[in-house]
Amino acid sequence: MFLLGIKYEIPPLPLKWFPLAFMFMFGFQICGAQKDITLSVFQVSTKSMTVRWSRYSGASSYKITATPKNSPRPSAFAQFSGNSVMGSVNSLSANTMYTMRVEAIDKAGNVLSSAELDGSSSPEVPTIKQAYSKQSDSITVEFSEVMGASGYILRAESEVGDFFSETAVTSSPGTVLQLQPYTDYTLSVMSVNSAGRSQPSAPVQIRTVVVAPQLNSTSPRNDTILVTWSPVNHTVLYTLCIIKEGSNSRLKLNTSDPFMTFDDLEPGTTYCIKGMAWDLEGRPGDDLTVCQITRPLSPEAIEVFLTQTRSGGLAVYWQMVHGADVYLARTSTGQNCSASERFCMISPLSCGQNHSVTVTAENSAGTSNPSDPEEFITFPCPVEQIWVDEHQAGSCWVSWTEMPLVEYYIAFVKRDDGSEERCNTTDTTCHFYCMCGYTYLITMFTYNQAGSSPPGDVFNYTTIPCCPEDVTIALVSTETLEIMWSSVRGAELYETTAEEIDDVIHCKDTAPVCALSDLRCNTQYSVVVTPCSEIRGCNRTCKPHTHETAPCSPKILSVSQTNSSSSVSVLYTAPNTPNTTYTVTAVGLNDTHTCQSLSTSCQLTQLPCGATYDVTAYARTAVGPSLSSYSVPLETGPCCPHTLTVDQVTQAMTNVTWSPATGARSYVTALTSSRGHAKCHTMDTHCLMGCITCGTNYSVSLEAISRTGHKAECSYHGFSSSACCPSSVKLYRMANKTLRVYWHSSGPQNHTVDLIGTGTNHTCIPPPLSSSCDVAKVMCGDVYTMVVAPVNQDGSKVTFCPGRIYSVSCSGSNVGMVIYRGKRSVN
């Protein structure tokens, strides 16, 4: 960039500064009143200093001046356009303090505003003397130190650009870490003080060395160590150095192969092997050391001793060897024991075998060759299989398999009550006596010149349990038999069966008692008690016992009342054998009735009306009674009420009342005539009946109905309804305070007229069969209730005829009726 004929450069910024630089260069916003220009240092180097300033309104250019403090060196300056906010002053002296000044200048050359600050330049650029790599992940740099530097930065970059790092150090030399093996890097050094860092030094290119081979060591023999590794890239040669533990002597060998074998080593001895690789430039890389012990020698002087225990243990002794951690003694049958001392125990031994034993020594490298075998012989084995044959009750033969290396056998037969038999034989069978209900424990021993075998498995033989003798059978319910007996020897479980022609009922229990339920009624059963044991099963030779169950319950088919209300016929099933007696019982609240029969029906007599009964039936044989049948309810017909009264309430209604009837729940009352009839159905003892025709003779009947629908027809004396009330009743005013009453009668009938006023009452009895009547001395201005009623034949007056209310006016001369305030008025 050129400004005012002066060329200056802005040193390259680290990547981390670019966001900050752009923020300051393009992030300004001007708001509010004009402020003085401000100045700050952005970046310094050895020969330059970059500053930034705030934009000032009206400025057409900015001038930056760098004046050294406490130094006669000349000042340096640079000028920038009015759009700039950052600039550098070059050609400065290293490690020197400067006063930096910025001036905002308008187009006329006037200084509008200015600002100053002090800042120092960076130290001199150091020089790299040498750089080298001794580890595959690092490079060491030696450089010249410069005056005024407080520290240094080592910059490392890979040739392909995939790695960049800066490492801070205080002095020379410095090391860059976390590098890749055998990789080219460009390195430079920068000095640092409080003001910033210098320019990078002249770069140098250095390649890291190769990594160390990853050594894997084994000891295939007790005098050999084999070392292998994966080939290392960029390697032309490998160097391995082996040193024996506790010795200063060493052996160094070179190879281009990825393996090496060290022979003629001492058994059981630890050796350490250090390996390194050489690259194409002849530089040694990293080194790696592994330590490996050789396998031990084979143990010698093996001795074996049989112990006196029943398990037949074997004690094995040997001479200890150098470098062994543990010893393993192994027999020819695969049994073994191990120890870190000079002996171990193998137990138990296998019986009846010719054995050999060898010992090997072990350490982390592996096992030695086995020692020379040592031979020995064991005691005989017990028999493998025992069985017992019982050809007839009480006589048993015990047999067993023949075993090798056995001279003779001894069998011990012990009964569970403590008695014992013994059999000594060279054969494979023995005889002994066996009784029912016992368990026999049989133990076998085999013998040879080495001694006795350990005891074999104890063989248990149990004879079948004995049959019970004192079996008793009792019928405890109609279809259940209880069987009891005394416990017998050898029985763990009893199986009781009750057998009929085509059915068998089972009962299993450990107790000497059993209840066989759900049997068929009225059936002969054969009962057998069978003792059982888990081992031998059940004794099926026990004798049977017979017993019959109770008779079956009859089922009531029907209960019907005969023509006579006091007699009931009961029909039922007869499911039992002939000559079975059936009893029918009817139980009421206060009485019981019974009948008996050998057939399928029975007659209950002398039953009262209006009574309820539960009817049941049962059968009886010589064994006992059956269960009672399900009960069937019986209800005799209800009784008729003792009294019944008919009272006429109105001309067309009557009230019929009667006394309660035993057994009746509801009633149907009927009034019947040639001119019509009335009927009422109620649960009460009274009934209000309408639709009655006046002046008519009625027959009266009542039907009493029970809760189950049984009916009783009841008849009573007839009833005559009252005469009919007159119609077209009219009232006329006559002379001399007299009122005349007219009516129309349905037939020839005598009537009476009653006038009931608020002050006086009047009664008029007209001539027989008349249809009018005059009432004298009637007070005007009074209100009267007028009733015209027929007279019954007995002289009584009908009381239910309706009355009419009239108001007698004191004015007017004509006779007539008007409605006055809801009343009839006579004028």
C-alpha cells in the first residue's frame, strides 16, 4: 500500500486475530454527539507497529507518527485516507519504546483532533542454530537468545499443512511435542516481550525419527527367548541389546528381520531386551525395553507315597529348580495337584488302576518338560451295580457285577430294625431272608492284595408292605363310607377303593382311615385297602370287604289336591330296590301330616283350608334312611270370609267389606243383576264398586285367591240398591212466602223435601207418589240448600241424593231461577 509516497506493510496477522480485526474495521456506527478521536495498538513486530483509531467526522485523512522515547532515533510517520481506521508505521527500531500519535486532518490540512499513546516494538528476530529429533514425537530447537525478550515461541508446521502448533519456551533450547513419527516439519522461532512478538526467524526443515519396534517376547524352551515385532515403516535396520538380570554384561545384535532368537540362555532366568529402529538417514529412533524369563528346568528325584486315608491320597515329592513359580504333579488318569513348595497331595485316587505320575515346573514363560514318570498301583474298586431278586415272598438273592482285580467280596445285609446278615464269597451272588414291610441296607466291599475298597453305595431294598387285617367299614352319610384299620409295617400310603360293577372310587392317604364319598346310593360296594410304599409300590394281594350304601332320595314329581279340599295326592320317583319304604311328610306352621307307601304315590288327608306346607319324601332300607328329597311347597285352597257387608255410598256406588280369610292374598268381589254387573279385584278387605243401577236387586259373590293362585268360590245373600234420586228438580216462588218444588221421578216413588237455610230449616212431605211439594214461611234474603230424596220401603230416607243451593230474593214479583254469584237465586 502506498500513501503520500510512503510504502508500508502490515505484517501478517495470526488467524486468531482476523475476526477481531474485521470487527474493528467494519463494525463502527456513529451516533450521538461528536467525540475526540481515540487510539489503540493493534499489533507490533520488530520493525513495525499497527494501530487503530476511531473514525472522526469531517476528516479527509489521518496521520500516524511514531516518535522514539529516550532515543535520538528519527521519528517515522504514515498517512491514510479518511475511510481508514487502521494502519501501520514501519522502519522502527527493535525493542524500543515509541510515542504513537494520530491526527484527524480535514481537506484544508487543519488538524481536527488528535490522540497519543506509548507502545514498544518487539525484540529482535532470533536465529536457529540447530534443530534435531531424538524422539519420534518431538523436535528440539537450539536458537540465539535476543535482548529484551521475555520468552520465545517455537512454531511448527507440517509440510502437507495438516499440522500447526506454537509452543512457548523461556530460553534455548526448546522442544516441540505431539508430533508424528518420521514426518517433515518446518520450524521457526519468534521472540516475545510485553508488547508482542517478533517476526518468525528463518525456517528450518527437520524430520522426526521412527518409532521403536513393539517387542513381543516368549520363551519356547528353557534356554531360548524369541523376540518378534511388527515391521516399522521407513526402517532399514533393527538393533537389539539383551542383558541378564543382575549382570552388567550385554549382547547387542543387528537385524533387518522382524524377529530375533537368543539361544544358550540360562533356564529360569530373567533377561531384559532393548530394541530400536534405524531410519533411511541412519538415525536411531525410539527405544523400547521388555523383560522375559526363560522356562525352568524339569524337576528331578520324584518320589510318591500312598496315604493311609480311606480316600487313598498320593503324596508326590520332587527337587525344586531355579526360576520356577509353581509345580504341577499329574497322574496318567488326569488327576493333578500343584504347589509352590517341594510336594503336593493328589486325592482321591482312582481305584483298581496302575498309575504313573510326572511333575512339571512353571513360571510366567510357560511350563518345563515333564519329569520321568513314577509308577504305582491303587486299591480295588467297589462293585458298580447291586440288585435283589425276590422269587417268592420271604426269600431274596442279592447280586452284583464282577469287578477287575478283586480276589473276594463281602456283603453286609442290615435290616431297618437292626438285625444284620453277612456273606463272604468269591462269587457274585448271596442269599438272605426278607419279610414284608422291611427295608434292607446292603453294603459291598471288594478286596485284593492292596487292601479293601472304600465302601460302595448302600443299596436299599424294601419289601412290599403288609396287608391290614382289622378293616372296619361304617356308613357315615347316605353316600359316604368310612373305612378304618390299624397301620401296617412298610406302608407309606394307603389306597382304598370301592368297586361297583362299572365304577371304581379311589381314596389315597397316609393315615389309616379313609372316607369314600360320592358313592352311588343303594349300591353294594367291594372295598379293598391296599398299602403302598414309594419304593416298592402297592400290595395288590389284600382281600376285599363288602358294604351297601344308603338308599337313594326320591324326587317328588307332583303334589295335587283331590276333589276334597282336605286331601292331597303326592307322586314321586322310586329309584331303589324293591321293598323300600317311602315316607312323605307335609310340615306346616302348626301341624304335620305324614303318609307311607311301598309304591310311587302317597295320600295326605285331613288338611285344613288356607294352610301352607313343605312336602318332602325319603326312602328307608335295612341300611338306613336316604337323604330327604327337595321340598315342594303345598298350599291348600284359601278359606271364605265369615262375614260380608254391602253399603250403598251414592246412587251409583257401593262399599263392600268383608272379614279377612285365612290363606287368601287377594279377592274378587262381584255384584250381578239382570240390568248389569260390577266387579272389583283387591288385596284389601273392602272394595268401592261403581256402575250400580239404583232400584235393582243384585246377587253377591266373592272369590278368595291365595298367593299361588288357589281359589275359593264364596256366595252370600243378595243386595237391593236404593231408589233412584229424582231429576229435573225446579223451585218456584209463590205467594205468601211460599216456594213450590217440582221434580221428575223414574217410577212410582215417595219422596221428602228438605230446605236447610242459614237461619231456619224446612221439611216438606208430599202426598204419596206426588211429584211436587209446597214449602211455606220461607224467609226472603236467606240462602237454602234444597235436597229432594226418595223414601225406601222400610221408611228410611235416601241420604246420597245431591243438594242444590238457592238464594231467595226479597224483590220481584215473578217466579223463576237465576244463577247468583255461583248460587241459584229465586226472584
